[in-house]
Amino acid sequence: MNSTIVDEYDRFMSCIGTAKESYRFMESQYTLVYMSICLTCTVWQVMTAASLLWHSRKWLHLAVLANVSMAFFVILCSLLSPLSSVSCDFRFWVSIICVNLGGCCIQSILLYKAYICNNRSKWLLVFGSVINAGYFALIFIYATLGRVESHRDFIGNCVLDNLEWPALAKLGLDVASNIFLSFAFLSVVRRHYRMFGNNMHKILFSNSMIFSIGVIASNIITAILISCRAVGGLSADLYSFDWVITGYLLIKQFSMDKKSEEEDDEDISQVQTTTSSILSAHISDLPSHHHPNTNQVNAERFHWSKE
């Protein structure tokens, strides 16, 4: 039995060929593993984001749901490529559209947070919107002038050729947007440090700015790994890691915001209840001449009628 298994393994390795081909095969196997893990994470994120949107009905939560839904769809297409007849061209179109629209959603959320934290500065909103428009330009460039070829590997994964310059183009746009947002958030940090001093970390955590900074860091690191082809032609699938991390951070951020709003509402209701109790107690403690007794009034009426 063992000799049969060894013979099958040797036959399989001889079909693969050289050590380089064997390494590429292992890359494909590992890609399927971490893509499956990422798909499981995005399922949880879609359900959680949908729950947030259902309870709050805010457009920011709709943007989070759109981002994690696109991540789920792209990862699902990548996993179905070796298992079904999904073509690499279809996967290419899904990837270029969803990756850039997802980036636009994330940057729009961060831009709005920076806009609110910087006292609703209009110039910041306009300049950030111009940068975000670059994601739509990238979709057009990828679909026309920057079209890259793709082919299937040993087990059917779609491998993109000449991935360097598209990744560098998106890296440049991500870096430009993230540096701009970083300066916007750092200005808020500097202002809070002047106001609160050593308690600054509590204010930043309560305002969820730490999560926004984490999203920016994840975006930049992932783009650098893809542009360096860390996993060869399958490096584009590293966007799945970025999506999982940023999706989790955004959901965590808005969950904390929702919890903070609920606590504020409870505090307000408690203050109103306490105020009502104090007023009621104060009114009940007023002298009796302010509130004549009913028996006294009836007695006075009887006295005057008798006279």
C-alpha cells in the first residue's frame, strides 16, 4: 500500500517537472488555502455589516457593506476558477472593477471621517474627492490601455502576467490618498494632544481614529507586496488579506461608534429621568398654601353660602 502511494507521488512529481514548477504548484495550493480562509471571514463581515446597516440606516454603513460584499464576490470568483468553468477574462473584469471600487469605498469612508474630525473642512472634502476619482480612471486604464493577459496554472488558478505596473499605478494612488488622509488625521492628533495632553490615547480610541490609521497601514503594505510580486503571478490575490483586515477594522470602528451612541442615549435618558424626579420632589415639597386642600375649599364655600 505504501509503495503504491510513493509511486503515485513520484509519478505526480515527474509530471510537474523541475523544482521551480513544484514551487509554483505549492504556491497555488497555499493560495487556495488562504483564499478559503479569507472567504470565510468575508461571510462574517457581510452579515455583520448588513446588521449594522439594518439598525442604523446610514450611508457609511452602506459603503462598508458594499466593500465587504465586493470582497466576497471577488474571492468567490477566484476560488471557483479552478473548480468550475469561470473564465480568466471574467475574473479579470470582476477584479479590476471591484478592487478599485472597493478602494474608492474605503477611501470615501476615511475621507468622511477626516472631514468630520477636521470641523467639516470643505477644501479637504473637495481635494479628497478629486483623488478618489482616480480609482474610476484606473478602471478605464486597466480595461483599455493597461489590459494585462492572464492564463491558468497547474490547478486552474488564473495567473496575471506583467502585474508590476498596474500594481504600482494603484500603489501610487493609494499612497497619495493615504498620505493626504494621514496628514488630516495627524492634524487632529496634534490638536487633541494640545487639548487633552496625556489622555490623548483615550480620545483617539473613543473617536475610532486608531482603526482608520490601521486601514491606511494595511492598504499601503498590501500594495507594496503586490507590486513586488511576493507570490508571483498570484500576488493579486493578496488583496484578499487587505480586504479582510480593512473590513474588520471598519466594522469594529462603526460597532464602537454605535455602542458609544447607545451609551450617550442612555446617559441622556438617565439625566432626563433624574431631572424629572428632582422637579417632582421639589413641587411636592412646596408649602401647602400653594396647593389648597380640597376640604378647606369646600368648607369655605359652605361658610359663604351659609352667610
